[in-house]
Amino acid sequence: MQMISMRKLKFVLLSLMIFITMSEFSPQSKDPDEILDGVKEAFKKIEDYEVDIHVKIDVDFLKVPDSEAKLYFKQPNKIHVESKKFALLPRQGLDFSPLGLISGKYTALYEREDTIRDIPTSVVKIIPLGNDGDIILSTFWIDQTRNLIIRVESTKKPTGTFTIDFTYEKSDDHYELPSQMEFTFSVDRMMFPRGMDGQLDDDDDSNKISNSTTGKVYITYTNYKVNQGLPDELFETESNKTK
Amino acid sequence: MMTELIKIELYKIFKKWRTYIGFIAIGLLVAIIQTAMYFEGQKSLDFMTRNLQDSFLFVGNLLNGFFISYLILNMLTVHIPFLIALVAGDLLAGESTAGTYRILLTRPVSRLQVLSSKFIAGSIYTFSLILWLAIVSLGIGAILFGYGELIVIKSSTVIIFDRNDVLWRFLLAYGFAALGMSVVCSLAFFFSSLVENAIGPIVATMAVIIVFVIVSAINIDVFSSIKPYLFTNYILSWRLIFSDPINTSKLLNAMLILLGHIVLLYGVTAFIFKRKDILS
């Protein structure tokens, strides 16, 4: 009886090993680097742009009024934000530059085909090499017909996992640029250090806030001006250095 | 008649140099805090918001006049009581010390009118001290830092108020702070009716406040049960105004409790003063 069990166990283990080996070394139906290069090349056509952004933040421990700002971008990764009022912007994906999202050395793996909001996409996983960056693993849903990133899901240390969903429309200059971005992130309930007065205000509803929560930031992009030749000095101004 | 009496009492209050100690102290403190914040404020603000800055990019100026005024209001409403007691403790006991009680009460006015005029004058002093705090905080804040959105950091939440949504909150908060300080004024006024020297009421008022604040701060079950009955527990309730949404029932409750203390302390003082045997 015991012999049969051992045989069964050996068979299951052997089958598992064969399956894992087969899936690891099976030829990929699509070249992930080719997919990513297509996205990068398509975005390189946009040398710079300026756009009005409307930011809405939906995080239960954060009550912030909607803000308006102007975002300036210049290749490869220069960003400048101007706002008449205070604006809180997500650090990730704000400029939606694939060069920023897919930067450094990495290993890319084509995973599967998927459909996001009725758009057929190729799913590519990226594992960054080296210990320099904060990103541990990223998954991209890429619309190969337009070479656009539709969704990004990344795990970052120490803040955790975030997802960015992009909705595109053609700008007046016929460039396909995002009209909306939805940034979803999971965060642990933040505890803030004592204030400068040495005491913190009591939180009326601190007990109502769970320890872990999902936050969302919605950014609407309007009035694109693409390839206007933005000067480099614009990206060296004081407001750009604002944390 | 009452107006004349109040004018006389105000003249007596503002004739004494000690009255101006409060105004000078507040002016100096606010200037010192504002200067320190001018040089070090950004570092402190960055420290307070470092968790948030891991995920978000801050664009704009949060270190502004509103933020500094909010901090100052937090710091000073705990320490202003001494400056209030300094004047309110002298309102009745001062007459006794100066030997002017009998002359004052021989005039054709009732004791209650004399008492009320002194109480109203003391309250006017209290309100003017808070008004001064508001003027120097917001005024110097505007000159040094300008205005912008107000960030309020609580233990587990952060609220950023639009700049157009802040001033009315400050006006209400200063009003509420004045109400809280009026309780201190009433307490010192009450102690002032019991003795013949101003030092006693000042020390007694501060002793009560210190004991109440310490009892409120210690998290022991026995103290927790008496905490709701201590007026010091409601002095900082103006912070509720900087919430979104404002817990109006809690705010009104705090206002009523503070008003109740003022009425009660004034009532007891009137009762004692009407029966007081004036010997000086």
C-alpha cells in the first residue's frame, strides 16, 4: 500500500517537473522586446508636449480638493509641473512616458493575450535587473496595433503594488496621447509624525479607516500641444524642484 | 449706565501696564515662531509629510500664512490662559488690594451692575487678546509666507483645504478660542471674588488648568471617566472646525459646555459678591 503511494508521489513530482521545464523553455509566440521597442519607438515621435491636467484624488485618509495644473514634458524624461494652487500628483506614470516606465536593464517575458476594455492587448512581464531601482516586477498590457500601453501593474518597494490604466484619444496633432489616467494603489494606513506643536489633532474617524486601503487618482489630460519645441530652461525652474 | 461702567472698567484695565504683557508676549512669540518657520519650516513640513511624499509629488506652497497661523493657534491656546488670568484675577481682588471696594460700591449702581461691568470688561480684554493673536498670526504670515492651501495633519489622515475654504474656518476657530479663554477669564474672575490679593486668583486659575490638562492627558480609566467634565478638554475643540466634514454636533456640544461653564462661574461669583462683606 505504502509502495503504491510512493510510486504515485514520484509520478506526480515527475509530471510537475516536466510541465515546469516545458513551460520555461517553450518558444514564446511573440517577442517581448519587439513589443516594447514598438511602444518606445512610437513614443519617440513625441519630442515634447504641454497639457492641462485635472487631478482627482480618492484615498480615504487623504482629503484633497481637485486640482488643476499644467504639465510639460520633454524627451527623454524631463517633467515640469505648474499650478496656481497646490497640487498633489502621483509620482508614478504622470508623464506616461514608456521610456520612464520601461527604463534600465530588464528581462522581458511575453505572457499571453488579453482584452482590456474591448482592446486586444499583449501582456508582457518585465523583471528589472540589478538592485538600483525600486520596481520589483511590472506587467504591461500593450495594444500592439497602436503601440500603446493600456495598463501597467507594478510592484514597487516599499510602497507596494500600483496599477495605471490609460485611456487614449487622438490629439489635434493626430498623436495618440492619454485623455485619462487612473492610478490605483494599495497603501497601508499612514501614520503621520507628531506636528511641530508636539501634538497631533485627534482623529474623529481614525477608527473607521482600515489598516490597508486602496487609493485612486484620476487624471484628465486636455489641450495637448505636441512638439512645440519647449526650451530646456523651463525644466530647470524653481517650481519644478518642488517636492 | 452699563456702558459707562464698562468704559470705566476698560480704562482701569488698560491703564495698568500688566495688561500689555499679554499683547507684547503674543506679539513676540508669534514673531519668533514665524521667523523660525521662515528658516526651518520647510524641513519640518517635509518631515511631517514624508510618508505622503513617497507616493505623491507636491506642487505648490504648503508652508504659507494659513499653515503657520494654524500651528500658532495650536501652540498658544494652551499657554494664553496665564495671560488671561493675569488680568481677570485682578478685576475684583485688585479693588480690594487698592482699598477702593467701598468707594466703588457707594456709587448709585447695584453690585450686580458693578460685577457685570467688570466681567464684560474682562471678556473684552480676552477677546481683544485673541483678536491680536489673529491679526499678528495671519498678518505677519501673509507678509512672510503668502497664502495658499492649508494642510492639516491628523494622526492618520491628512486634509488639504482649498485657500478659499480656509478664512471662515479661521474666523470661527478664533471665535471658539475666545470662548474657551472666556472660561479661563470666568474662573479667574470667580477666584478673584474670594480673596483680597490678585496673586491668589492667578495662581489658583493656573493650578486648576494645569491639573485638568494633566488629568486629561493621562490615559487611565479613572481619568477617562472624568475627562468629559473638565472644561480644558473642550478648549482645543476649535480643531473640529478644521475637519471635513465638520462634526457640528460635537462642536456645538463643546460650545454649550464652555458657555455653561461661563454662566455657572459668573452665577456663583455674583452669588458670592452680592453677599460679600466689604471691609476694604
